[in-house]
Amino acid sequence: MIDRLVRIAVLSAPLLAACPALAKEPPAKEAPTKAPPAAEAPAARAPSAGQSAARDRQKTCGTEWRALTDAQKAAQGPKWPQYWSKCNKRLKGGDKA
């Protein structure tokens, strides 16, 4: 095991010594060009109506979940995913109960 570590150290020493030498090379002299504004990353797309509705439902259910006491959470379901599933169906109107 120690022999392997010594070999690695001996073989990697030239690589470690070459890294700073490569980094210190001056870059090629080129005229600085600024990218035109059109080449910038495109702006983030606005969420669709369905995505916005899903986010609103998730925020509503999250607020309800945080407002529940531990006893109420145990009665609703022990974990957030189960509660989220029931709440999401209720807010969508899929659960008529």
C-alpha cells in the first residue's frame, strides 16, 4: 500500500510542477472583442398557465401543512407527499368529498 502511494507521488510530481508553469504563460495577444447583446443567454421563459396553477396549489398546500399541528398531521397522513397528493386533488377539484 505504501509502495503504491510512493509511486503515485513520484509519478504525479512532474505533473504538479508543470501546472503552474502552464498557467503562467501569457495569453495570445488578440484584440478584445465584446460579444454583441444578441449573443447573450436568452431570458428565462415565463411559466405556462398550468405551471403557475401548480405552483399556486403547492404553495397553498404547503401553507396548510405548516399550519397543522403534529396530531393533525398524523391524522392526515404521516408524510408531506401523501398530504400533497390529497391536497392537490382537492384543490384541482378532483375530490368532490
